Amino acid sequence: MTPKLKKSLLYWLLLSPLCVVILLPFGIMFVTALRPRDELFVYPPTWTFSEFRWENFAEMWVKTNFGGALLNSLYVSLTSTIIAIVLSIPAAYALSRYRFSGKGLYRNFLLMTQMMSPIVLVLGLFRLMVHLNLVNSLNSLVVTYVAFNMAFTIWMLQSYFNTIPRELEEASWIDGATSFTSLVKIFLPLAVPAMVVTAIFTFINSWNEFVLALTLIRSQNDYTLPVQIFSQVAGRYQVEWHHVMAATVLATVPVAIVFSWLQRYLIRGMALGAVK
Amino acid sequence: MASVTISGVEKWFGTLQILHGIDIDIEDQEFVVLVGPSGCGKSTLLRMIAGLESISDGEISIGTRMINDVPARDRDIAMVFQNYALYPHMSVFDNIGFSLKLRKRSKQEISEKINEAAEILDLTPYLERSPRQLSGGQRQRVAMGRALVRDAQVFLFDEPLSNLDAKLRVVMRTEIKALHQRLKTTSVYVTHDQIEAMTMADRIVVMNKGRVEQTGTPMDLYDFPANLFVADFIGSPSMNFIEGIVAADNEGPFVMAKDRTRLAISRESSAALGQKVVYGARPEHLVLASGNEGFDATIEVIEPTGPNIQIFADVAGQRICALSTERRTHKPGQRIRLHCPETSVHLFDASSGARI
């Protein structure tokens, strides 16, 4: 056995407890989602089952109004991501490039907002939305997700913007570009990787958010996916676990795939900033 | 092309003063090098000419136009940055042509100009590459190309060679100088390397702590440094200094070092008897002497450089350097006599540092 192989084995051995903790719920999710209904509660529990019931997904889709919730989730997550990024870019740019009084204070304020759990704010937010007449509207979620995510997005973008050499913009000014042209032609193209990575995180945060969605959305038609799935479990006489798990698979797997695919931007982003 | 006039320029960062009233007149077609140790304000001054730093006080004009409040893009200048500042997401072609595209020149004119610049700079085979795929020297050339196509009134260079290895630096130095001789564009070049300054400049401006110490042609600065700072800064290996007091005897005036070593000076020198001075002698002016001429020295270290041999020796308790072309075999510890012809001696006032 080569030393390198030994080392790899050791690392995997050390990592294995973590892998189990992370992968076990996914395993259970998959096998439950594909099981026939009467094999759900066999004792002792088994990993195997008699047939792959792909129909679970089709039944679930209709029964749980999955499509509607999916559209709601997509609307809320995409809109809030786009708005958060668009609003964060100028803020992060200013923090990265300009000197102004209160800059340190503002940065600390952004960090502090991240230390507060949304749960603490739920009551206040609910009353605010009542006041704004936004309760039971998906836009209330968009607004709050944008607000909650912006501190993070500004922070992320700013630290990346700092790695883009100032001279690039200065060179473009001397070449005859206005500040705006320089921003659009030089700066933002270089910041794309950071924007993509930040957008992914924001999207996932919004996609998975549960507490606010549960509080601010009242009608079943406007539920986002986490709330919709939750409503299949909570307050019911009978829980259709195979449907719940099928819905969970559909809610998580596409996002996970997109996420791992886009991760390459993260690496490319790091490399781009280093060009000298 | 145009002249550049800098008059009474000051720069403040908050309460910190970086530049103390700088006056420099740069003539049309001149190649002026701003040189000084790091932190002396030379780059700040260049950036103020470029329009990247505001001017706290004083005026900068290009030609007859005062440009204090003109944004960088309208100053009609071109600049080469220390880290080249090439746009990493554009090809070499687009990097060079960016300014022309912004000025909405026709496609044909743009590509003609780019090809012309590429020709001059030997970049033709690399036009489609991205900056990442170029070597340091090639990137440097692209940065030059970006300045070339502009037909700007003034070229500004901010330590453009400092990221290159020693050999390439010498090559590029000559290329930039040749380019200037050909294009004759007024150029301001910032460097901390006095050799670069000496070899390239029509005129050198030596700066220190936000002030101009001396302005002059390279040989002027070398032969007649205005003060200790310039004398020390210009020349490599740098000038030897020995402190002493002016005295005189039958043989004429001399500087008496602390250990009473006699350092002869010219009879025409205006130094007063008893004045505390610094005696300066360039290494190449210190020759091995025989007989009574000169002063005693003890060899400490010998460094052959090829064309000559650097002899580091102890004189009056100070280490000095002498350059010798003779291939005699000296040894550390050996006692020798060194002599500097009186006309080559530089004298400076010990308290003010000014040339006497």
C-alpha cells in the first residue's frame, strides 16, 4: 500500500462519521419515497423494498399541490435573489472603493444583523406586514428575504470586490471611460463569479426558509415548498410519509444538483481575482 | 504632445501632508524621471498628473490648459501601471483597442492602430491571447501598447519595470527609451531605481519626503549633487562619506577626519576653516595611490564584479568603497593608500547637508 493511499484511507475513515450523519437522512428519504405504501411501517425497518414505486411522485404531485408550491417557491426565491444582488452591488462597491464616515459602523451593523435569529423578529415582522397590507402575499416574503439576505450578500460581494485591483478601473478611466462605463465594461464582468456564488447562497437561503413563510403566508395556495411539505405532516390524522418524502426529494435534489454544478464558478472566481 | 507644468502642488491626506509645494516644469518631448525612496510622494504626484488623486493645492497644467478639475478621461494622457492593469477578461487586441472603442473610432481605424502598435512592440502573434497567457514582459508590452495607440499628449509610467526580472528590466528599459526617441511623446516616469533614472531620463527629479531635492540632467546630478541626499541616492555603489573638520597646512586645505586622517580638498573650495563638513568621494574616483598621496586604508572585503573590483576598506573608522580596474591581488587586512583627486571631491555642510 502506497503512503498516499494509506493517507487517503485514513482521511476517509476520519470523515466517515460525518458522512453517515449527513447521508443517512438522504438515504431514508430516498427509500421511503420509492416504497409502496404498505411497506412504510415494517418492523424492523429495512433498506430494501419490493418494488420501485415511481407513481408515488405522480400521486404526490397531484395530491399535495406540489406544482403550485413549487412555482411559489421559485417566484419568491428568484425574485428575492435578483433584488438582493442588484441592491447589494452598489452598496458593496461603495464599501469597497470609497472612503466615507461611518463606514466601519455600517459594516459592523451588517454583521450584527446576521447574529439575530429571524424567529426573534417574527412577531414584529408580522405586525409590519399587517401594517403594509402584505400578509398572505408572496411579496411579503420577497421583501423580508431580500432584507435578511442583503447583509450577507453585501459582505460577500464586498470582500470579493476588494480583490479586484483598483488599477483596472483607473486604467479604464485614463483610457477614457466614465465611471459608469468602467463599472459595466470592466468591473462587473470581473465580478460575475462572485455574483453567481452569492446568488446561489441567497437562492438556497430563500428556498429553504421556513419560519417566516409559515408565519406570513396564510392561504394554502400561496404556500412555499417547505411549508407545503410541512402541512402534509403537521395537524393530520394520517401522514402519507411516502408522499412527504417524494416531495422532499423533489424539493432538495434539483437544488443540490444546480448548486454543485455552479460551484465551479467559486473556484474560477478565486482564480480570476488573482490575475496580475 | 505638450509640456507639463506643476506649480506649488501640495497633497494632504487628512492632516498628513504628503507633498510640500512641488514645482516642476516638464518641457514638450522631454523624458522626465521622478526618482526617490519609497514613500517620497513620487507616485502620488504622478497620480495627481493622471487625475487619479485630487490636488489639494497648487496647479497642474498640460500645455496651456489647467487640468486641476479635469477628470482623468479628459486629460488626454496615457498611463502604464506597475502591475500593468490589463483587463483580464479581454484579449490583447481588445485591451489595446479599449480606448479607441470608447472614442467610437471606426472598426477599420481601430484595427489598423492596434496592428501598428503590435508591430512596434512585437505583439502581433499574441493579439488573440488573454493577458493570463502572457509572460511578464509581454504583459508589460501590452500595457505599453495600450498607451501607444492613444496618441496621448503625455505618457505616464508608474514603476513599469519593477515586476520584471533583472535581465528583462534592462531590455525593456532600452526599449522604452528607444520608443521615446522615436515618438518623442512627453513622458513622466516614476521609479525608485536610480540606475533606471540615470539611463532613461533627459532630466531627473530627485524627491525625498514630499519635496524636490534636485532637478537636472543625469550627469549634472551625478557630478554636482546639490546635497547629501542626492549624492547618496544617485550612483551605485553610492558615494563614500567621511565626516570631518576643514583645516589647512603648508600643503593646502584638507578635511581632518576624526582619527586625524588627512583628506585633501581643492584650494578653490569655499569651505571655511573649522567648518564641520562631510567629505564625499565616489568609489570610482578613489584610486590606489603610492607614496605620500592620499590616505591610509585597511582592506576589509573584496568583491570582484567583472569589469572592476570593489574594495571595501576602513578609513577613519568608516567603511568606504573603492572601485579598481587593476587585477592586482589584494587581500583583506592589507594596508593600502587611496587617493581622490581634489577636483573630484564633493564637500557638504555637515549640519544642512548642502553642497559647498
